[in-house]
Amino acid sequence: MEQPPVDWDAAAKVAGRLAPPGPRADRAELEDLVGQLRDVAGPAAEHIAGSTGLRPSDGRAPGDVSRVLVVDRPGWARANTQMFAVMAEPLTAVVGEHRSSAASRLAAATQVGGVLALLAGKVLGQFDPFTAADDGRGRLLLVAPNILHLERTLGVEPADFRLWVALHEQTHALQFAHAPFLAAHLRERSASLLNDFTEERRNELVSSVGNIVRGGSVIDVLTDEQRAVFEQVGAVMALLEGHADVAMDEVGPSVVPSVKAIRRKFEAKRDQGASAGGAPRVLRRLLGLDTKLAQYRDGAAFVRAVRTDVGQDDFNAVWASSENLPTATEIADPPSWVRRVHG
């Protein structure tokens, strides 16, 4: 049986050991935090469905599109190694007869685990459509210690902030539930990045797994054809993230009373991190966080521009098929998407 180039179980253990501890809180506060995060997830999906017009294609209720998991930092890292294992299945086939040694698999696990440990203290939430349960629902991860830390840092209303985070992640859950082709499309695009590696370059690919997890630096080992696919995936991610950013705010103050204050403080914190110099700036580049920030902002600008031009119903044509997804050029030039899709 072929072995994956990364020992994913070992990567999860490394990340769990290295992840920084969360903020201090007493048992009652932690229980309240976990309970509230679980409680707001279902209503958040209903609010997003009403605001965006997205409904699950299989007829289920919006609040039933995801399995909600409130996790700590090691739990988030472990869930991501499981997701990466699913996403990297084509990589195992590519490696093929050039099986990785136990030592190389462990080395890759150490590298990936170290990166996940760094990210584990930064991520508020995540929707994972790739490790779906038998009922087809993806996993919605809410990272309790990070939410608690940031709401304290920003000085925002905890109940509002927790719902606001859930709104963003449930937007992603509804995107994939409304457009079920999305998960397969992203998996296929990711697999195509791996399929044309020649035998001579397979070792280079295996050694770059940690860089793939970090993001951005994978470009160094891509052909021109693969770079085009990488840009396609980036455009889709910009759409998904930008749309979620717009949706979480547009639910409005009737649901999240302090939404404007939260967004203002959150953006100031983002900008502070993006402008940091020295080691923090290098770290952001290594982890792909600058690219992620650009995806949020470019995607949100695309969503707002298209909806202003043609309205929400015609914007939602973007979810109709993979052919309607925007290209990287169209993310930067929203009218070009409108012309192509709507004539």
C-alpha cells in the first residue's frame, strides 16, 4: 500500500505540542464560550440564507448544512491534517513508486506540524467541505481560544463577536451547500497541480509539501500550466472569502448590534499585522497571510461591484456552475465577469 509523503498523524501531534497556549479563563467562562459558539451557529446560517439568497441545493434547512465543532488549537491543527490528507490523496498517487522513507515522511510531518502550530493561534474559524460525513455535511470549526483572545484584544461585545464569526463561516457552508460542484471543482483543480509532475521532479514536489501548506511558495515548483491553475484556485478563494466578508456585515445591526464597531476594530487589527516589519512581516509571507488578506479585500470589492451593477439575484449566477466562477482577471475587473456571464 502506497504511503503518503507526510505522516499526517505525526504532523497533528507535532502541531498539538507546539501550538501556543490559549488565553487564561476559568471553567465557567470557557463553558459559556463553548456553549454560546454552538448555540449561535444554527441561527447564523439562517441569517446568512436570508441575506444572501443562498439555500442548500438538497432542500435541507440552512442551519443543518454543517457539523459544528468547537475546538481548541490542537484540535484545529488535527482537523486540518485530516483535511490535508484528503486533499493530498492525488499526491500519494503521484509519488507512486518513489515511496517516501519513514524518515522523510516524519521530516515532512515536522515541517507541516510546525506551520500548523503557528497558524493554530491565528484562525478564528474554518469551514472544511472536503472531509464530509456520510450525510454530506462538511465541518465548521470554531476555534474557541482564538475567538476569546481576539474579542478581549479588540474590546468588543463577546456575544456579538461570536455571532459575527459564525456568520462568516456559515456563509462558506452555504456557498458549498448551494453550489455542490464547488468542493469537487476545488479538489480537481488542486489535483491537476500534481498530475503532470515528471519523474525527475517528484522528489522536489515531496520536499515542498511544507511550502504548499504555507501557501505562495508553491509557485516555485509549478509549470506555466500549473501556475494558470493556481491562479484559477486563487480567484475562487477570493470570491468565497470576499463574499463571506460582505455577507457577515450585511446581516446588519438588527442581528449584530455592534457590527460596525467590530468591523472597524477588526480591520485596524488586520492592517496593523499587515504593516508589521521585520520578523513578523517575513512570517506573514511564509504563511501566506498577505495573500489571504488580499483575497478578502479583492473578493469583497468584486462582490460589491457586481451586485451594484446587476443586483443580488444576477450576482448569484456565480454559483450556478464552474463556468460562471470568476477568473483572476475578472476579480480585478468585475464588469468583465458581468459581460461574460450576462452578456
